[in-house]
Amino acid sequence: MSSPIGPVAPEKGGDEKNTNLHSLDVVDPDIITASPIHTDVALGLYKESFTLDFDRRELVAAKVRRKLDFILLPMESNLQSMCWVYFMQFLDKQTLNYSSAYGLQQDLNLVGRDYSWVAALTNIGYLACAYPSTIALQKLPIGKFVTVMVMVWGAVLMLTCAVHNFAGIAAIRFILGGTEACIGPAWISLTTMFWTREEAPLRMSCWLGMNGLSSLAGAGISWGIGTIDHPAIATWKLVFLVIGAMSFVSGAGLFFILPSTPNDVRFFSHEEKVVSVWRIASNRTGVKHSKILWYQIWECLGDPKVYCIALQALCLGILNGSVTNFMSILLKGFGYDSLKSVQYQMPSGAIQFVCNISAGIFVSKVPNTLVLTIILGFIPGICGMIGIATIDLKHQLSLTACSWLQGIFGVSIILTWDLVGANIAGHTKRTTVNGVEFCFYAAGAIIGPFLFLPQEAPRYITAIKTLCGIYGAAIFFTAIIGVLMVMENRRRSGLELAEEVADEQGFTDRTDLENKGFTYKL
């Protein structure tokens, strides 16, 4: 069965039983072959899935999804889950923002653009390590590599307490950015190897939605620390010490649960490992292949979608680098004291979390809405920027509400990562695109803080006008990506390719352009 835009793969692992015989049930596993350079690590498990009864597969598939959703993913009750680690990563990033409310700039004698440079250096470190991290994630076990990085960044964050000047904080923030560069690509890889294309948006919204809860909790933790009377060390140092210790302990616990592929999931039986691979076969992106295939890198250079993804990521980085690092300073400009400027960031986190989860549910339930929802996620931010530029400073709460709207574009970040994860096949190609995307994202985050000119406080008109233009550019590049995918789906709609062949090619490391049965998710 096909849709107007191309063949639609049947859903695997759903809760409802399929009464029709699935095409995979009539496939002889012996016909599934791949050359050594194209063999996915899960190809053997995929072939073995044909030996299981179809009804049995469906029953086990429901159990597999429950385990993934309640052990690997959870937002609560598991401090070594994907959601918790992403929560901690974003909390770590915000420590600079919170500490700026408690005298960090004065104690370290940061003047002029020094603070902007400190904010930017985290992203310079991220930029330097973004592509090497994606290569490492393809070549090395994801679980172990990420575990080490989490523990290192926790230790580095705690070391911030020992710095005394610009050079010290600059070095620490550079290293911190480098250690955190692996998390986004790793979590995209894990999501696409364990959940179906239909399930992925909501799961991505859960772990990336931790940005919102992290903002809420981080503001609360920092506010609480700020109320301590006569602390033994400076309040801004306590912020780094407490949050850094939380990250280090989380990394130690992560070692025992985070898998690298379905082959090594500790909480799966062998049968469940087999079925977990069968569940995601219709994604047609496979699981993992550690060999670098150079032709896939060259293919990226000829794919116009990749250029649009890079430019869109640049826009997202500029927006995120601006909002994350300057929220406290912006709120202080509205007339709040240190404690209030931290406290009034809590609603922003709550709004962001609710919007992220809602968007994930919507895209998961309503087909062909991914690109549209990404575009809609940018609109509130534009309205908020216009409000900050035009509302009189005496309307403090109105200006604050406009600043809260900036968190909503987190929806667009989440769903853009899903867009890339679902629509770029071929492990080397995806590694390359992820590397390019996160490099441009980091470059944008470096640019963002420098848009805020000190002499323009409290409104920072140059920054506000520029960010409005960046929002518009992000919408434009997202729309172009959507148009290119629609055109390609329509071109392929007349091609006849058996579903089992298209699914099998996903486990032979074929790219989205090579696999003519691949349908782009809109």
C-alpha cells in the first residue's frame, strides 16, 4: 500500500495486533545478504527475527517498548536514564547564567566583552569536539564513551570553584563544551535504534524536553543556594560545586545501564534483543555500522538537504546561545534583583517543558506534521522579541512574559533533531550530517552572546532585531528542507520496491538516496 508521497512501511511493534500477514513473514532469511563493508551490527538479529512466530513477535514487541519507555527513557525514578542525563547536561550549561546573578563577573574581574567570551568559549569547545565526537560514537561503544564524558564534565564543573580570573574560567568552559559535545548525537542515535519513526518524536521530546525542567529546577536550586546566609565560599562557586557533583555521580551510575546497541541491553533477554531490532526495521536506517564509508561522505556534499540542515542549525545555535546565557542579565535589565532574576526564570522552564511534550505527542499522532510543527515552534519567539523591543520598561511582568516565550523554540530544536534522525540513512552519512549539524549549531551558539552589546542594556536592540531576522531565516531553511523531501517522495512514489527489500537495505548501511524504498518523514 502506498500514499501519494511514496510507499508507507507497516508499523512494527504496535499495541494493536495486525491481522494481515506481514510481508516479512514470507521472507527467506537466506536471501538477506550484505557485503562485509555494509554489514550492520544488528543484521544477524534481524535475520533471526524471521524464525519467530509473527504473533509471538507482536507480543514481545509490546514488552520491549514498555521496557525501553520505563527503564532507558524515564523522566523520573531512574537517575541513570536518557532523560536524567540530558537534564544534567542542560543544567550544567546554565550554571554560568545562574552564577552571573551572584557576582561571578565582579569576583573574576570580567569587564567589557569578557562575559560574552566566557559564554562563547563553551561553544567553541563544543565546536572543536562536535565532529570528532560523532566519529567516536560510530567507532566506539556509545554507552561507555558517553559515561566517561559525563563523569569528566562533572569533575570539570566542580573545578570551576578554583578559578580566580578570566583565563581560568575561559579554560574550564572550553573543556566543558568539548566533553558535552557527544550527548546530542548519542541520544539521537540511541533513539533511532530503539524506537520506530512513529514513536521517536515523543521520546525525543521527553529527553530534550528536559531542557525545560532543567531550567525550572536549575533556577530553583540556584535560588535556594542564593538564600544561604554567610556561605563558606562565594555563592556562585556553590552553584558550580553542587551541580557538578550531581553530574559526576550520575555518570558513575550511567555506566551500569546505558547500552550501545540492542545487542548489549542488560535488561533484554535474547528474544527481546531480536524483536527490538525487528521493531525498528521499517525505519530503514539500521542500528550501527562502525566502518567509515567515504562515498557516503561525498554523497553529503551533493545532497542539498544537508546544506539547509547546516544553515538551520546555525540559526538554532545563535538563538540558543543568546537566550541561555543572557536570560539573567536581561531580567536584571527589567529591574529585578539577583534572586528575582533567577526566580523568574522558573516559569520559562515549565512552559518549555509543556510545549515540548505537547509537540512530541502531536507529531507522533498526526502524520506529516513534523516540518510544519518545527516552523510553528519559532513563531512565539518572534512575538516575544518584538514585545521586548517595544513594551515600556515600567511593564515589568509583560516584558518578563515575553522573555518566557523564547523557550518555546526548544520545540523546533527537538523536532529538527528528529527530522535528521528519521530522514538521513547510511551510518557514515548520518555521522557526517550529525557532525555538520552540531558544528554549525555550536558556531551559532558562539555568535549569539556577541549580539548583546553592553552599551545597549537593558533592551539590547541590536540583538533583538538580529534575533528576529534569525527566527525568519530558520523558518525559511526548514521550509526548504520540507519542500525537497516532498519532491523526492513524489519522485519515488511510482517506484516498485518490495517492503522486505527496503527494510533489509536498512541493515546493509544504504543511504536514504541509495535505498529507493526509503520514504522521507514529513
